[in-house]
Amino acid sequence: MMHMNLRKTALGLIATSLLLVGVFTAHVGAQAANANAAQGIQISPTLVQLNGSKGNTYNINLGVTNVTGTDLLYRTSITDFGASGETGSPHIFINTKLTPASSVRTWVNVLPEFTLVAHQARTVTAQITIPSNAEPGGHYGVIQFSGTAPTVKSTGVGLSASAGVLLLVTVAGNINEQANLASFYTSSAVNGKENSFFESGPAYLIVRIQNVGNVHVEPIGNISVTDMFGNVVASLPVNKDKSNVLPNSIRRFTGAKVNKDWMFGRYTANLTLSYGTHGQAITGTIYFWVIPYRLILVVLLVLATVIYILRRMIKVYNKRIIEKAKNENKKNSKKTKDKS
């Protein structure tokens, strides 16, 4: 039985991880709902941001819909999560080592089992109690809903629907909102290496933000790109989806790119971001070059060929003129001799 429960838990966590990839955004509208629906269960909202105080209890209402054609028995489980890499994908902590003062898993009550018939919707209430010794700052968890057919309740192998709700809980106290610009560079590909020299567009502008505080931040802004004459050629949004950067992590934003029909010379990219409750600023400036060297080589080769041909033609022409002049002189000399 223990083996079955572990297997069921692992399956549920894997399914939740797959579903929640890239869902660190404040917008949790139709796109997120459709993603849940594709898993056989629709939950609204899929992301909850809670600002709370120590010792208080908060109720969160969640809409759960069985979008399958069969009855399902739903169970809930709570896990902690953190950042995985720089893409914003969540990392589910299967065996968390967080203390109760930091672990959301111990703050949320486990909802009782409930059954939904096919296409039935229901509102359930999750209760979050922040302990009095909770550490100030951000804490992150997942409420996972796993559905199985009631007839296979005891086997744990009938998993047919799984989805989760991300919880971003900020505990009041000594909040440290601090983010730095880890790097700002251009690349020829979204996930390519740093490169400041291009033959042509597009030039991707990569922004990496490091959160060194104790709460998640949402950096938003734009990149202004000017050419060597100071003309603005592009104004590109950064983090238009309003994604979060979790504490002690780096997140890479790759959506901005410059792709004009004709680009030449040195370009300047100025980054301006703001984040936090006090509108803290992050700025940066980089330069990159666009030189279509192969086109230039072809043009130079054509010009060199044209110049060579013209010089040869002029040389031949001059030679013919000189020969003609010599012949005329000879004829004139002969006529003069004949007269004398």
C-alpha cells in the first residue's frame, strides 16, 4: 500500500510539474484555464498571490470543473516549489527540507475528498494559516488536485486528471525587495551565446535578472534601440507577461529582438526596468554592430571588376589612339618626302 501511495504521489507531482511549466505570471486568464482543461480538470484561478501577516488565517475560493466525460474522485495535496533554471519553470520539492516557518506545505489545510460527475463545477475553499514564527518574505507552494475514477480509489493507478494552483504568499515583516541586472547582451538566437557583431538581423536582446531579496519581484519595462545617428529604431517591451522572479534565482527574459529589413552600423540598446512596491529601477546599456560583410565583399568585388575592366578598356583605347597617331605621323612624313 505504501508503494502504491508513493507511486500515486510521484505521478501526481510529475503531472503537476508538466502542467505548471511557465506559469509564473500574474495573468491567469483563458490561456491558463485552457491548459488545465487539457489535463481533464479546469481550475480558476491557477495562480494566487497572497499578502498576509503572521498568525492570521485566510480563505481562498477555487473553482474546480471536471471537464471529462466520467465521474472523478478528487484529492488534494500540498507541496512547496522554487525556481528551476532561468526559464521560470517551477521546481516541485518532492521531499522538502524547509522548516515549518518557511514551508507553505504546512500552512495549507488538505481539503477533504470530493466527487464531481462529468462536467460538474464546484467551488472549494482552501484555508491558509500563517504561523506566528513564519519568516518574512516570499513563500511558494502548489495545491495539487488529482482525480481518479471512484472505482479505482484504492489502487492509485487510475490517475486521469491532475492540475495545480500556484501559491505566492508574502508574509509581512522585514521585506527585502532587491533585484540586480545579472547580464544584458545580444545574441543571434533566443538561447544563443553572447554576440555583439551581426551580419544581419534579427538581434535578440537577452535580459537576466537576479533576485537577491527575500520576496518575488516583477520587473517590467522596455528596451530602446537607437542607430548610430541617434534615431530610435525599436522600442521593445520586457516581461510583458508580468512574470515573477523568485528569491535567490535568476530569470532570463528573451522576448525582445530587433529585426529590420536593413541594418548597418553601431546600435545602442538602453534597458529600463522597474519593480517592487517603491518602483525600484534597473538600467543597463549595451552596444552591438550590424555589418553585412558578405554583401559588402560582393559589392567591392563587383566594383573592383568594373574598375579593372574600365582600366583595361581605357588602356586599349589609349594604345589604339597612340598607334593611330603614329600611323598618321608616318603618312605625313612620307608625303612630305615625296613632295620634296
